[in-house]
Amino acid sequence: MTRFGNCRPYLETIIEESLNQLPFDTCMVMTPTGNYYKGTKYQRGNCGVSIVRSGEAMEQGLRDCCRSIRIGKILVESDSDTHEARVVYAKFPHDIADRKVLLMYPIMSTGNTVIKAVNVLKEHRVAEDNIILSNLFTTPIAAQTITTAFPLMTILTSELYHIAPNHFGQKYFGTD
């Protein structure tokens, strides 16, 4: 396991808390012993979208909790000269406009990548208040940028710190 690979429990905790933000219904659950208890189940229409590559580190945690959840992907690259974000690839469930979206991106330094990704989701008619950003670390600048741009979007993060680690995806997957 890579040095960053052992951060998986933290990623899973963020995903689990993100799932707590999704709408649910109460239901009666029958146990294997035939007893009933009052439980909950997610309402239909949830999905995840990972911002490639680092967001893919959060996918397994989402799959562990929700095996059948649909997951889309978006690849946003920054121009090395202008630092302008541009979308290279985007693939979403066909009915994403009708879904709650867990947007997975563990590390935010500036927020530019997330802004581009959210704008693409909005172009696909996803309502801003149907997007939940799942994040591990962010800088105060990125948090301010995102909350200013998208005040209706829910953001979950574990830590605000003035420096965010770079190249999380490469370090997590051991390709740095």
C-alpha cells in the first residue's frame, strides 16, 4: 500500500457522512431471525461523480456502502501556462438531472477544478442544491471560492488548512 493508500479510512468516513446528507425513507426491516425493526433506506435517484483522477480514490468507499450506485466521471485538466481548467471527458448517468450527486474530489487547493466540474453538472441540468461535494482537505481560499460560486451546494470536508497536498491521485495510486 502506498503512503497515501492508508488514508482510505478517512476517505470512507467522508463518504459515509456524505451519504447521511441524502434523502431517505423509513421502512420496516425483517431480520434473519424473523424480527422487525424500523430502519431507513435511501430514496431512489442518487449517484456519485468522481473528478478523475484523485476522486477515484473515493469510489471504493462509495461502492462499499452502496453497491449498486451509479458512478459518473469527469476529467478536468488545467492548462500549464494559464492554469485555466478545461473538461477533457465527462460521462454521467443519462438521468443525472433527476439525481442527487455526490461529487468526489479529495483535495482542493484553489477550487478551480471543482468549479469547472460543477458547471458541467449544471449544464447537464443538475440543480446546485442536489450536489454534495465530498472532500478530504481544502484550503480556506478554495472553500471560500466554492461557497461564493455555489451557495446552495453542500460541501463536506474533514479539514481546512492553508496548504493542501499536491498530486494526491498519483500518490494514492502509487504512480508518482
